[in-house]
Amino acid sequence: MLILSIETSCDETAISVVEAVGDFPNATYSVLGNALFSQIEIHQAFGGVYPAVAKREHIATIVPMLKHALGDASLEKGFTPALTDEERTKVHELLAREHSLGDQVLSFHASFGRPPIDAIAVTSGPGLEPALWVGINFAKALAYLWNVPVVPVDHMEGHILVSVFDGHHLAPLTFPAIALLVSGGHTELILMNTWNEYEKIGVTRDDAAGEAFDKVARMLGLPYPGGPEISRLAALARTEKLPAFTTLPKPMIHSGDLDFSFSGLKTAVRYAIADRVLSDTNKKALARDFEDTAVAVLTQKLKTAIETHGAQSVILGGGVAANQVLREAISSLSSPLLFPHLAVYLPSISLATDNSVMIALAGHAHLKAALLPSQFATTIKADGNKSIQNSTWASL
Ligand code: KG4
Ligand code: ZN
């Protein structure tokens, strides 16, 4: 079957066409088309992502991404029956809040017709609601024109699944598995006793890990998103063997639970800087001190979670999983002195940050929850605070 997947939860507009042969989790997948537009340059001017700006950019780029993904997949142009006035009105109704997208969708349909897509997977949360709604309403309009079902997807579940994806298959996971999810909006530990079952066992009490990287980068005068910038400076500090700029606290490291806190670490960096003017050397050293501390806290909590739950596998997911120092620290958990039998899964660097391949995988996992246009009118909605634990898959 062919799945069209749509991701618009934050600042990436992404659409993929993924073929799945067989059932989840044993299917063979082929990514036929994968289009992604990053709004990063637009948001850099503001130092962060504003939902209204993200929404505007998704509206401007989602149809070009659709054409790109379908073009990559070399899908034949479909039969294009002339639409009735009622059908045109319905498309405009579905996209009433995404001005101009209704016209774009209708003109796309007039020239491309109905491609041989079997289902549409779309992120319904968590994320920025105005941004999520663009993807959801777009999915509904396409599903209506193509008469295919839509499956709402949890963004964080997408991060988990893509981390065990080798390009064609999902790894044969041994359970219990623990996922450490580290992104711009979330930092959580998830226990999986089997596929499609998630229990949140640890969360951040304040900032997410990625958010802390972004905020510290801003304090150092580095552009958004800060994660890669901090890593770049930290790597230079290591090569140059710079001495520590400061000693940072490791918040909650001995708290006895699996929760995190990154706000204190961020504040400690602010105090360390105070009103000093930092030299480039200071910045590199501080970036390294911060990265080492953040990685140490994440690794320590994951270690405790593995011990507590007897985990056989660990999965690192989310944008911060692109961080090389974190990847090495998590990989080394399977060393002979720690957990020699532990299987460690890391996402490919290119699929660690937001993308739509991960949404296709999560959509395939929940195909049974797919709803036809006659059923999804009010059921599929954006949920900015969607929690993987409270997901409503079971009840759909
Ligand atoms: O998963 P993601 O792409 O978007 C959300 O769902 O939030 O994660 C984005 C976050 C940003 O905070 C970004 O700074 C961080 O991932 N990030 C990194 C690295 N690459 C991206 N953090 C640390 N090191 C990196 N190399
Ligand atoms: Zn994400």
C-alpha cells in the first residue's frame, strides 16, 4: 500500500510517499518520495518559532512539497473528473482557516488528479496548533478529493519508530524497550512492553533538552536552532583542549525518579556569563561544558531507567538525537561494564530531526485507526499537548 504522510507540527513542512508491503511491524518499507522544507531561515530572524509565522509558511509551501514528493515517487497522474460545485465548496470549507490553500489544492487537483495513494497519515500533535491544523486540514481536503482514509499520528511516536528504522525495516525489538525522546518541545522516557504500547516513566519538569540547547545558544549569540551550533563550538573546544569555563550543576541527577529539569542548567549558564563579555574561547568552552552536562544528565537518567525496568533495548529519538556526543554516550551504555546485552537504536542523522517518513511509519502502525472522509469531520483535530501515554488509539 502507498501512504502519503504529512508533518507540519513545528517549523518543517514535510511530505513523503512511503510504500509498505506487509503488516506492521514486519513490513518492508520503501521511501519513494521525501520532500521537506525547513523554515529555519525565516525563524532565525525572530530567534525562535512563532506559530502564526509557521502557519503562514506551511500554507505557502505545502502544495509544492506535495508535488515534490509525488514527483519523486514518479506516481502516474490520475484520472481527473471535473469537480462539482459542491465538491469545490467542501474543499474550501475544509480549508476555511488556511486562506489560499483551498485554491491551491483545487488547482493541484485539476492538473494532477487522483494519485494511487491508499491512506494519508498526518501529525495531529503534539506541536504548535496553528501549524498542526494546516497539515490536518490539508490531509482532510486531499482525502476528500481522493476518497481515502486519514490516520492521525502522534509526532513523538514517529520519532520512536524512525529511530529503529533502517530505511526498509523496523528493527526486531526486544522488550522491554525504553525510548529517550529529546526534542525542542519534549524530553521524556517512554517504556514499551510491546509495539504500540507506551508508558511515560519520566518527563522534564520545565524546559526540554532541545529548548535548553536553543536558549543557551541564544545567550552565546548563536543563531536558532542552537543545538547544532552548540555542538559545533563544543567540538572546537575539545579539539583545542580548552579548560573548563565553569562547573555547571546536573539538575535532578540524584532525584531518585526519572524526571528531568533543564531550566536550572540554563539559569546556571546565565549566571556563569553574568554581564561578562565572552571571548570566542570562552564561548567554545562554555558550549562544551553545557553539552557535557546536558548529555551526562540524559545518560544518567536513561541508565537508571534501564536498571529499574530491566530494559533489553533503548531507543534514542528526537532532534537532539542528532547530537554526536549524546549518540556516543548512549551507544556506550551497551559496553561490557554497563549493559552488555542491551540493544541500542539511534536514528540516522538525517531522520533525527522532524521529517515525514517518521509519520508514515506511525501511520502504518495505526492503520486500523484510519477514518474515511465521511467519519473524520470532527474526530481528527490538532492537539498541541497530545501525550503519547494518553493517545486515543485504542478507542478509535
Ligand atoms: O525533533 P525536532 O526536530 O523538533 C521538535 O519536535 O521539537 O527537534 C528540534 C530540536 C531543536 O531544539 C534543536 O536545537 C535540537 O533539536 N537539535 C540538536 C541538534 N540538532 C538539532 N540539539 C543538540 N545537538 C544537535 N546536533
Ligand atoms: Zn520532533
